[in-house]
Amino acid sequence: MTKHTQAYVAALSPTQRRIAQLGVVFVPIVTQITDILRVGSLAFYYAFKKPIRWREVLQQSFFIGNRSLAFVMIVLGFLGMILIFQSGFQAKRIVGDLQGMGALYLQLLFREFAPTVTALMLATRVGTGIAAEIGSMVVTEQVDALRMNNAEPIQYLVVPRLLASIVMTFVLSCVALCVAFGTGMFVANTVFEVNVATFYNTSLLEWGDLIIFSLKALAYGITIPIIASQAGLAAFGGSEGVGTATTMAVVNASLAVTILDFVLSGVGYIFFFS
Amino acid sequence: MIRIAEVYKYRGHECVINGVNLVIPQGTQVGLIGPGGAGKSLLMKICAGLVRPDSGSVLIDGTEVVGIGDVEMTSVRSKIGMLFQNYALFDFMTVEENIGFPLRQLGGRTEEEIRDEVNRLLLAVDLPNTQKLFPNELSGGMKKRVTFARAVIANPPILFYDDPTAGLDPVTSGKIFALLEERRARGGTTSIVVSHDILGMRDICDSFVLMDHGRIVFSGTREQIEASTRPFVGQFWRGEADD
């Protein structure tokens, strides 16, 4: 707090001071949310406006999709094994019957784990990448150079990442679902001796599960690049500013994924599962 | 012509541009000099519409830059070429794509015409056969020359050079200043050069503006600045340290 601000705060009444303290906490949060919404709305506006840099969309798809594939597969593969191992032990102790485990597990993967855990992985891997790339372009004046040449940075930098992320988050969620189910099936078969044909049970799956899966993948695919791009575009200073932007991108994107998961699960419950 | 009137810019409670008034006549090259942190680059960015001042007015060829919308700013920026202090070359583009970028953005030319113009400029800045290189494959001096080529390719009537020789050796600095001088000699371009290199700037600018702590402390020709009896002006011009 500067000397000027300290003197200003000292002159306030206790009630005014409490309100001012609230402002210190909430004003930066509201400002950031407003900026994320601004970047998001502009990105959607430019996503429907020519020209779209399709070559860049393909490059970003490779970066988001192909380069994240191994990471997502390994994490979801191990998570699938751990989930079945732990839940199998509990189920065996309480119920003793593991016939329905595959059906329940598949439903859980569709509704929750496949899109959400994939998105959390992408928030760290892709979110940092986008924020660092755009952030370093800001601090090296490349974004100013774009503006000086009448190229809108959001159209030029954010839109290709947004389009690539929408497609690749969905694709990666599908891959993650298959991998997690496959590794889960392997553990169920080897540890609990559940037959593969018994484990592969789609009887509990409903259309609502597919819709919620797709909605979540779409929502995360939109949210992660927009939050990361906003963090990058707001970077200032030198390498320290880029570091702050990447940290901000991971924290905000992970928070957004978690909150969206809660909201969309609630929506799913109200419309499909209640 | 560029007309700056009563421009103020605050960072927190600190006034970083403090009531600047300046007129740069059409076709002149002005050297904007001053110690680090004086507000030179910031003032240039305000003129280019990249930073919005807290108050004041900036007229570029009669068009107000402060507070105008994106559409109006597009027509103003198409008149301006800018050489950035940190090169600002797009690292995902080749040299050819970087230099041709302003022409592609303006439209109205074929790819072949753009390529020819890029090749002509690359020869002019003494960088033949670098078309397919990426910025990370170039030295500092080469990057500056590519940035210069990108700034001038569309023949803008206004040019802003932000520290064109920062971090360069004296020989390369000399080459850059020669390019600036060549551009000035052609006439018709209004330009601002921000630099700490007083020696290099002496012969290529029509007049000089000295800034300190966000204010203009002196404005005049080379003869006037050399004849100034004000200690700060004399010390800065001659590069003398405080006693």
C-alpha cells in the first residue's frame, strides 16, 4: 500500500474501512472475471468472422491434442486402475457382488471422470502453454506489433486456440474414457476375476450421460483457452510477468473446470437423472 | 503532422507523463531523448494509440487518437509504421512473412508483388537470402534491420522508431542510423526517433526533444540544444556525469 493510500484509508470511518477492505479483495476478482468475459465474447465474435487462420488451428490442434495425448492417457490409465482397485475392495467387503461394477464405472466415467479429469490435465498442460506463449508475445511487444498492423490479437491468437481446444478436448475426453475403462477392466479381471464380458456393461448408460459428457467436454474446451489467453494478454513486465500469467492461468482454469463440473452435474441431475 | 496537447498519464499515483505539449511538423524527424524512465517510449506508444492517456489530446494528421474506436484507429494506424525496442518480430513467422505482414494486412496486392517488395527491402537493408529464416536464427542487428523493413514496407507517412539501436554494437548502430537517415532524406515522412545514442542521432534529426520525469524540459534544433546554458540539457547532450 502506498503512503497516499495509507493516508486515505486512515481518514476513513470504521464502516467505510470495512467496505474498503472488501473492495481490496473483490475488485481484482471482479476485474479479472470481467476481462475473461470480454476476451471470451470477443473470441466468439471473431470465431464467426473471416479470416480464420486454419493452418494455425491445425498447429494448435496438434499442440493441444497430439502433444497431450500421452500425458492424458497415462494419468487416466492409472486413475482407472486405482479407482477400480479401491472401489472393488470396498464393494467386495460390503456387497460381495462385483457384477454391476463395470456398468457403474462406465456411467461414472461418462458423467464425471473422463471429461473433468482430462480437462484438469489440459488446464495444467495446455493452459500454461497458451498463457506463456501469449504472455511472452505481450512482453516482447509482438502483440503491440499486431495491433499496429491492424491485426486484432484476439482474432489472431485466441480464436485458433479456442477452435482447436473445442475439438481436441472432446477427442481427448473420448480417448481418456476408453483408456480409463480399459485399464479398469484389466484390474477388475486380474485382481477381482470379473469377466471382461460382464465388466463391459452399458445397461446403465442413458442418453443424458452422453449429453452431459459432451456438454462438459465442450464447456471445458471453451473455458481453458479463454482463461489462459486472458492471463497471457494481461501479462506485463518481463519474464516475471509471464511466470505470473502462467500461474494465474492454471489456478483460474482449474477453478473454472471444478465450478463448471459442479454446475453441469447439477444441470444433468435436474434435466436427465432426477 | 503530430500534435500532442496536455497529455497526462499516471501509473498508480505516479505521474509518468506530465502535461506534455508538442507539435511535430509534417516531414520532420524529431529525436526524443532523455534518461531511462523519462517517459519517451510511453509517449510514443500514446501517439500510436497503444496506450491510452488519462487526459489530453493527440492528433495524427488531424485525427484525434485518444478515446477513438477500433474502426477509426484502423485508418490512423495504417498511416503509421513502428520499429519496436524489443524487435517485436513474430517468432512463428519467417523473415519474409514478418516483413510482408503489413502489406498482407492492408490487402490489395498479390503474393508475388508482396514477395518482390520484401526481396527489394531485404537487399536495401543488406539481408539477402534470409527470407526463409526465423527470428530466432538472426542476430540482434539483423533483427533490427528486419524490424525496420517491416516498419517501412507499406511506405507509411508517419514512422516511430523506439530505440532502434538498443543493445547493438557501434558498427551495427551506424548501419541502422544510416537507414533512418536514408529514409529521412527521401522526404515526406514525419518521424520520431527515441534513442539514448546522442552521438548517432545528432546528424539524422531535424530537432530534438529532451524529456525528464515525464516532462519536456527542452525542445529545439541541434544548434539550440548545443547553445543551451541549462546544466541538465548540456550535461545530457554531452553525456557528462553529475559532479
